[in-house]
Amino acid sequence: MWVGAMARLRTILMGGALLAASGAARADDNWMSEVMSFRMEGNHIVAEGAFAPDTAGTFRSFVAANAPAEGPWNVAMFIRSPGGALGAAIEMGQLLRARGMSVVAYDLCASACTYMLMGGVNRVVTREGRYGVHQFSFSDASADPDKPVFTAKDVETHQAMVGELSEYADSMGVDPRVVAVASRTPPADMTFLTRQQLVDFRVDNVPTAEAEGQPNDNVLIPGLEQQTASVAESTSIYESLQLKPQRLAATVALATARRLVMAETLDLAGMEESLANSYAFNVEYNGQKMSGDQVVAEKRRMVSDWGVRRRAIDENSLTVTCEEDDLYCTVSGDYDYDLGMSEGGFISTARWHFTMDIILPLVLPRVTSETVTKAD
């Protein structure tokens, strides 16, 4: 059953939500380099952007605010996404299936997005949409064996993931041949499924007499009234698609850094959940070599000792740079920090500057270096 497959898949993803690198488009396609957002538009949801590690949590909050408290939510999600963190996409697929929701790919749905779409009870890839798959990989780290990125355990995880993704697809009613097609496509390339493949593999499982698939302006889903995707002609980017993984990596790296900076403002349990699996095995933390567990222990001590921990990130100070055609990114910025014993006791206020080096290839984005200094 799909629940069992999800349990095993989540176990593998405990060590990391896979990052599926995808493409950059024309400069006016800004949604491709932004973290996924959700909004209600008429009678359906519109989701657009890249999957960040916490996107599934954002989606859960959106559902909680807009859907009935429990039971089916018979609504369609219209999505366009270049990919991103696979773990978040899988979680969203699970939630979609649990709530009985439908999914429509009305524009680009590539890489991790393709696995999220499998969770829809009813699935449509419109004639204007594109469903693109490729391998999850070590990125350019495979060209430099001296880079200290992966362990043997990571390789085992990658091998196990192929099998688990096939079982996940099968449990969702999608032919596992989709995963086989993806595994034969190099990570720097993309295979867009043909209309015949979409139907044969049951990716698109809503019958239609339209030979090229349902059009965006007239999407029919069982049990729902007619749906219309409002997307301008200029957003169709397939002919100009050029694979530039660092653009997507920058989006995910920035979201990761924001989450980790704000983690210490949470209670102890919330902080530990936010920091879980976020640091590499060996980390350079404020100039000292430490294990990832030691970094978390240091942050745990801080949270335990100080009752007041308020931070406000200066969004204008944030910068992110990634290695050319690689998935190593550096994020830096400033935040204002109130630290004190209690609201009625001692509180100090200061501005701090942080820098994080983050790797985002096969596994969950992990910090390899973190430095915090007092800002001038």
C-alpha cells in the first residue's frame, strides 16, 4: 500500500530531502527562482516556485487555513515548478492523496515536481504543460573526487531511493517506468514525457478526447466544475530552457539559511526539529572544527540558558552566491538580535552578521561552515 511505501521513503529521506536540480529560464520567469508559494485563485489553488526543505510545512499551514478541518478537500492545485527539495515534494504528494485533492500541471513541472504530482487523485498535464524528469545526482562533485561531500552511506541512500521512488510511483497508481525514464536521463539534461507516455504511464489519468491533452482554458476534472488556468503566453519557457542548477540551488540555500537563523528563536523542541539533519558530519563553526551534533548541542545550550531570543533578519542584507554549475552556495546577511534572561530582566540588543556555506546536491541541504560576528 502507498502508506507503507511512504513510511519507507520517509525513513530514507530522514538523512536528507533530495535536491533535484533543474533549469533557469528567461529573465521574466521570476517564479522559477523563488520559493514555492500558494494562493487561492477562483475555484482552485495556484502553486508556483521551487520546493524548499520547509515547503511541505508551508503547504500544510495553507491547507489548515483554507480547507475543512478534516476529511476530503475536493479542490484542484494548478502547479508550475522547476523542482527543488524532493523530500518536501514527496510530503506534499502524501498530503494531496490523504485529502483527496487533484493536481494540474499547466506549465513546467520538472524534477521533484513530477513526484509531487503523482499524489493527486486526479492528475492532468495540459497541452501547454510539460512534465520533465531526470536523474538525481551528485552534480559536479562527481567530476572532483577530492571534494569531501558524500559518504558510502549517501551512495547507499541514492541506490535505495531509486527503488523506493519506483514503489512510491506504483503505490500512487503511476507506472514505475516513469522512474526508469528519469534514471536514464543525465542530471544535466531533461526528458519531457510525450502525450502518449503521460497516458500510458498513468501520469495523466483523466480521460479526454483531446489528442494533445486538455487545454489550460478548459480543464475538466471528475467531480469538479470547469477549471481555467490563467497563465500568460510569455510564461511558456520550454524552447528556451537551459539547465543551470545553481539558480535553483540559490533559492533553496537562501530558504535554508533563513530557517536556521531563526531556529534559535523557537522553543527547545522546535529548534531541534528545525535543525535536524541540517549540518554536515564535520562543520567549521565560528572557526572551530566540530561535528554537526556538537553544533546542535551548542545551540541547545544557548536556548536553554536564555529566555529571550528575538531575531529580525535584514532582508536587504541577504546575499547568495553559488559555484558555477555546482551546488555549493554561500549565504550571508545581517540580523538584529535581542538576547536576555527574561522580559523583565536583562536584555541586550545588537546586530550580527552571519555566513553559511551550504551544500545542496544529493542529500538534504547541509551547512559545512557557519560564522557569526558582530556587525560594524
